[in-house]
Amino acid sequence: MNRLLAKPKNLPSKPGVYFFKDALEKIIYIGKAKNLRARVSQYFGKSDTRPQIPFLLNEAAGLDYTVVNTELESLYLERTLIRQYLPRYNIELKDDKNFAFITIDYSFEIPQIGYARKFDRANKNIAYFGPYTAAGKIKNTLNTVRKIFTFCAAKKFTGKPCFYYHLHRCPGVCAGRITPAEYLDHLKQIEAFLAGHTAQTLARLKTVMQKAAKAKKFEKAASLRDQIRSLDLLLQRQNVILAKPVNWDIVSLARDGFFDCINLFKIRNGRMFDKENFVYEIKSDGGLSGESPAAVTQKFLEDYYFTTSDCPKEIFVASPAENPSLVQNLLYTRFKKRVKILAPQKGKAKNLMRLGEVNAKEYLGKWLADKAGNLDKISRALGQLKTTLGLAEFPKLIECYDISNIQGTNAVGSMVVFKDGLPARQFYRKFKIRGKQTPDDFAMMRETLGRRLEKLKSLDTKWPKPDLLVIDGGKGQLSAAMEILNAYDLQNSLPIIGLAKRIEEIFLPNRAKPIILDHDQPALQLLQRLRDEAHRFGITYHRQLRSREATKSALDDIPGIGPKTKKLLKTKIGTVADIRLASEETLAKIVGPKLAKNLKSRL
């Protein structure tokens, strides 16, 4: 720590992000600052009284920083780096479901409605709605949209109606019942509904219905009437919270030891539009909760409003945030709205805040009870694995491997890691098979495991040594893996098993008969979760490769044609066949004479 004392004096008085590192150069804490020198200096003075600070500084062996132009840029960079490095001392969102979004992807011929786990700010073709913390809530919302508004499942025009058209859950753009322009207008109504503008959507539908009736388009008017009735019923189920049509977000907080729970009430047009809960872990090695309510509130506001698809006029918080102006600046940058962040003292907002605190406390209590039960089951599973497999220690870090391919094509190996019985996704790895393009799962397993063990040999800290290797397969797959372990002289120091699918047999090296556990045994259930996760992770990557192969264009093999040029050609001209028929002069106007000549000679 003494070596770090002089560091703050050398930092610039500019916005940026700072990093504390341990003796192995691993980042253990990431923070942002409007003034780097002033903020980092607080860690070495008496003004920062958080109980985890002495433990952080005791472990820290290095300090680094990155300068940015504005405080808002520091927020963007901090979020990116925290997701990348997962520092152990940073506040962490613990809900395994994390944020998810309903999406409308306009890049298809017929725009697609679905969901995504990540918010891709750079992709302007996708409209995002959320975030949500539960996939079930997304499913229910999409079912509601399907029933009230209907939407099409087809991605392009083929002349054939989609499956949902026959169920009267598609407006018929795929069957030519409505035009693409009308369908885009239909999607705008869905967007307004998903953004919480239910009353405005209802008023607009009534206006459109009246126009359709006057124009004697009775079938369209009847369809709109049914939508209006369904939407009316939905509005009746939403509680009227306030007489005035206010747009508020109410952020309440409950605490229990090292965990905090945020309850969010979304009030739109005076009605309860939605409720979400978010659990945060306050990391500290000191046995005390390490962050103030203001810091947790600030963390939530930054997390949520960085990705949310809409913002209210006012945000009410139980504890004043540490830096509300940063959140207001973020919201103005994203939505061009001036939003007030207030701590209510009385009235309806205060009553809703108290109700939110009750909800947060109840949710956190249930979450902690579920967590305790799950941890007990995991502990029993790890203990049973240790005993059954004859391991020297509890297998705290387990790696599982799977091979995915179709007749050897687009073959991939997947590696998933469970730490203390739970997925540790930061350690997941995928391997594109290089050596074999014919069906040979044994050779593919040898290649995958060999490439992983190279990282172990090089002492790469991003690939920590596991306590147990699990191979998806029986004797053959296990033998192939053992060949590689022998080659690296790890056969005696790295425990390994094979898990065969047929009757869930557990194979051990140098043992003829497999171990068969009852299906209700925690150890077997843990191994099954590992194997299924490895298969899911591998097959997802395999499908991505297949999709890329299927969508590969003749344009991809022409030098000078990148993604932007290819998109420009397809937008201006059309398919590869249309580009092939276009004159060199036409192409030259789009991509220039040299590239146009190259195109004509190669297509």
C-alpha cells in the first residue's frame, strides 16, 4: 500500500476511470471519477469510511487509470470494463436472470418481435423495450401483444402465410392482407404499448376504427374494435394509483446484510404499469456491509437508465443518490428530457415509496431463503462428488467439455465452468475445431482439451486450474481426453470423469465399471446441469457458424467488398443476381469505377 500512497498526486485532475490491481495484475476494483486525482485521494484519507476500503487497499498492489473527455464518458467506460473484468470489490447485480429486453428488429423484410439479453446501442435497426428481470414476464407481455395487436412470425415475403395467420394472431402482412407500410404503422402501435403509453394507444385505435368504419372498411373496423376491447380490459386490470396522469418511477430500497434489494414501481399515466425487483451484493471482506444506501441507489440508477427504453418525468428515490446530476445528464443524452430526481417527503409519492420498501423487503427475504436452500443443495452435491469420486478436496471449480458438429462440419468444442456449484460465465470458452472436418469426436475432444491445457501450462490467470474435468461422453471420449492429460503429464494431478448420456453413467480412468447414481442424487443433478449447459453453449456457437455459412454471399469473396459496401449494394440494387445484371456504369455510381470493374469481372 505504501507504494500506492504517492500515486494519487501523479493523477490528472480530469474525468476518467481508475483501476486497483492485485499482485498478479488482476483488476480487483474499477471506479469512475469527475476528477481522478481528487477521487482516488479519498481512498488514502479519512473521508471514505466504507469498511471494505482497508481490505481493498491491503490487497491492492497497483493503480492505473484512463482519461476521458467527460464524466458521462467515464460512466460508459466503467460499465464496459466492469462487465469485462468482473472486479471482486465492485457492487454486483446478483439476479441471475439479469436484464433482458423485448425487441423489434427492423432489419428483416418483415420486422421481427422477440427478445435479447444485451442492449446493442450501435444497432439502429432494433428498437428495445425494458429492461425486464424475468424471462417469464417477457413471455407474458409478448403473449398479451400477440392477443391484442397480433404480429407476424415470417421474416420475409414468400407468398405463404405464417403459422400465426391461421390462428388469427397475425394481421396478414405475410399473406398480402395488409401492405408493408400498414404493418409498419401497426408496429408503431405495439411500440407505444410496450413503452407504457396504453391510454394514447387506445385513443389512437379508436380514431383509426372510426375512419375505417366511415370508409366502409368493416372488417378492419371490427378487428380494431376487438383490439380496443382487449386493451380496455387490460387498462381496467391496471390499478389507478393517481388521479393525475403522471409518469413516475419510484425507487425503494431494503437491506439485509450483504444484500440490497431495489423495488421499482413504474407509474405511467397515473396507473401502475410495471414492477421490478433487483438484488445487489455489497462486496466486503470485512464482515460488514460495505456501501451506503446512496451508493447502491446511484449504482441502480446508472445501471437501469443506461439501458431502459423509456424514462419518466420524475424519479423518486428513498436515499438521495451520490451523483444525481450524472444520471440526469445520461437521461438527457439518451432521451432529450430533463428529468427530476427527488426524495419525497410527503404525499402520494411518499406512500408509494413506503409500499415499495415493503415489496423490496418481502422479495429480498424470499430471494435469500431460496438462495440458502440452493446453496445447501449445492454443498451436499459437492460433498457427494468428493466422496464418490475419491477426490482430495471439494471440487469448487469444475470444467465440462462438449463437442457439437453435423457430420464434422462447423465443429466446435465448448467449455463451461461451474464455481462453487454455480455457472461462472466469465470463464466459459468456445473452440472452433481446426484439425478435423470429418466426423471424429475423439480427435475433436483431444484438440479442444489440448488447447485448453496449453493455457494451464502457460499459467494464464484468465484460465484458472480446475479441480475436476467432466467430459460429455463415455469410455471413448474419456480415453481421448486421457491421452491429452498424459501428454501434459497431468493424469495424476487433474481429476477427470466422463458422463455418458444413455443412463447417466459416470466413467473414471482405469476403472472398468461405471458409477451409477440415482437420479435424485444432488451430485448427479449437478453433473447433469454442467453437461446440459456445455451442450447449450456449444450448440449455440455451432448454430452461429452454420448461420454465417448459410448467409455467406458471393460478394464476400471479392476484395474491397466489406460489410458496409455489401449492404449499400443490396440496398441500392438488390440481390447478387440483380447486381450481376447491373451495368458497370450503374455500379460505378455506387462503389466507384475501380470496384465496379472488379465486381463485373468476378460475378
